[in-house]
Amino acid sequence: MHMKNFYSILSDYSLEKEFEAGMKKRTLDHKFLYLKEGADLYYTALGKKKELLYSKKTFLDSNGVVFSWDENSKNEEKSFYDQWKKHCEFWKKFIFGSKKEKVCIVSIWCGNGWSEKKTLEYLWNKKFNIHYIWVDASSHMLQLAEKNLRDINIQKEFICADMLSNEFKIFIKNKVKNFDLVVYSLFRTFSNNNQNTLVEWFFNIMEWDRDMLRLNVPIIPDHPKSEQQIQNRYKSFLTNEDRVKQKILPFERIWIPKENGAVNMAMWREEQVWALIFKYYFKFHKKTTVMIDNQECHFLPNEQITLIDIRSYDAQRFVEFMEQHRFFTMEQEIIDIPEDVISLGLYIFRKKIYQD
């Protein structure tokens, strides 16, 4: 890959071996859904309309508040930019107290950069001293991010890594050691992973007197029909050809015909976080025999392999969960999205010094 300021501590060979070992154990890390063609399919499934919204030029008013629509804009476009106005105000109020501070933002599982672009345009226009680090296990995702953010002239680095690995932990601690403020940031992807493992990883890498954790997570609206509406939302993804194709790509890598099974979804409640989990899984319809790492493997009818878990949270229970892991909430805001059945929770956390 020929990209400026690109680092890789994750090889294609190690990814291949991890994938093979996982499939033999009937487990699949969701990062394998986003490698190579999977990255393109994910954003194709979101649709051209979403791409245009993210890529449209952002403007600033006299107070430095982001807006990007005029009286001729459609309601959906106005709603979209109203959301990003709140995002940028959130950053400004609770993170950037002084423009003289050297600030490093570490965006974990960053994807193609869409979800950060509006914020970065704001920070760039306001001349904050920002160093931005994108981290993803998919080198193709990083290529997409570099392309989408090329015109934003801030200091940028792209790191291909397995975020939970010891190698990345050592790498990133050394990388951020000279900054005045470090913000670890996840946009929605927090909800796709083992919650305890992820929170404890952040707790053990963060400096209590310097670092912050910024999380954007899906929130269940306070409405009696919310759970059913959210379930219908995620179930509808099974009718999107690109979404389904993306989820079966890992099976095609080991020559499992897509006709031998189907992608399904199940919902249940994870009580420790009080979250709704929507599990996508591949269920075999017929016996399938393949060779994985020179070993014969038999997948039997009705056998299931989990593809990805997606969570939506109760706003207050989520805060309580983080507090149980010795984080305190600096600020939180819930953004209602008129055209969606899920709200968005913006949170800023810091480590507690002492155990309660």
C-alpha cells in the first residue's frame, strides 16, 4: 500500500491464520466482514444518498457552529446536519478547552472516515491543534478513509492493527506519549464487541489524568414500541442484497457455497448492560465439507456460526455499566434521529482515580 503516514502491525498472513483457526472452532471475529471487498459492500449497502450527505461541503456561521443546509434543503438533509452540529458542539465544549494543547484523537475501527469527516472539517476550520490517528484491521478501509479525508489538512496517520493485540497496545502507548490530551473515539462500533473485554482494554491503556474516552452508541428511545421497531429495522437488513453478500464473504473465502445456508437474525437482551442484542448468524442447510489449513472440516445441517452482534442500549443502564468499570461520565447527550427508530448517545468518560 502506498499511503503517506501508513503503518501496519497486522500482516495478511496473520489475518489468514486467525481466520482459519476461528472457522475451525466455529467462531468468526466480525472484522473479517470488512476486509477487501467487504469494506466496499458495507458502504454500498448504506446507499448513495448517505454518501452524498457525508461528502457535501460543510460551512461555518459567525459563531463557528457547523451548518450545511439552506432553505431549499430536504428535511432529511437538515436532520443529518443538525445531528453533526450537535456532534461538533459536543467536541468543542467538553474536549477542546485550549487551542494551544496538543490533542491526539485515536479513532478505533474508523471505517472509511465518513463518520468523522464533518467533525474534522470543523476542527480544521477552527484551527485546533489536532493529530488524528485512524485504526482499523482492514487496510482497504484505511485506503478509503485516506481518500475521503485527503482534502482536510490536519496531521493524520493510518494504522492497520488488531486493536486488542499486545502489539497495538505497545505501539499506541508510545505513539501518544507526548500529547497533552488523548481522546480514544469509537463511533457505534463499540456495540459490536465483547463489552467487558473492550471497556477493560480502554481502562488499562488510558492515563487517568490525561485521556478521555468518547463513545457514540445506539440508544433505545423511551417509547413502548421501540424494541419492536428496532427489531424490525435490523431484520429488514436481511432483505438488502449487499448487506447479506457482505456477511457471507468469509464463507466464500473457504469455498462454502452460499446456497448451503442462509444469514439469519435473532434478538435477545444482555442483562449486564441491559442492551438488546441483534445477532446475525449463518445457518447451514446441508452438510458441507471443506479443507481449512489442510484439515478436513464438516459443517452439519442446522449448525450456526455467529457473524456479528449489534447492540442498542438503555441510556442510563449504559452509564451504570461504565461506572462499574471505574469510569465516570463527564458528559452525555442523547440525539433523537427523526428518520430512524434508534437514538444516538454521545458520551465522554474518564477513569476514576480510586475504586468506590
